[in-house]
Amino acid sequence: AGRPAIFVPYPGNADMQQKYNAAPLENHGGARIIMQPDFTAERLAHELRRFLDDPALLPQMAVATASCGRPDAVKALADLVERKIRA
């Protein structure tokens, strides 16, 4: 979607799928992951302060997040399903 994000993964998932789904966005610089035990008002304020202190950060994060997207993902998945059905 090309939007910066702060993710707080739900800790109840044993396999931490939300954390692993968000990790590529964080690794590319488009998001921050804050684990729930670390998600405090102070930590959130710190992250928001970083955005306010560096006006270029949000647009950079937006570009980074957009670079992770796959606009053709639905078509690619449909093509894969059709190939498997025909096989």
C-alpha cells in the first residue's frame, strides 16, 4: 500500500506469524515492529517523535513499503491455481 506503519504483533499466536509477516517491511525500512511487552506510551511516543523530528522519514518509509508490494499477486496466485488444476 505504500504506507509507513508501526506493527504490534498479537502475542497469542504461537508461531508469531504477524511478526514474520511484518518483518520484510521492517527490514526494508518501511515499518517498525514493537513487540507487545515493549509497547508502552513512552515507546510509541519515541517512535512518533522520530517521525516528527525527521520530515523526510515518512516519505522514505512509504517508498520502502511500496517496494515490498506485489501488485500482480492476485493474478499470480490465480495463474498458479489454474496451472495446478490443469496438471
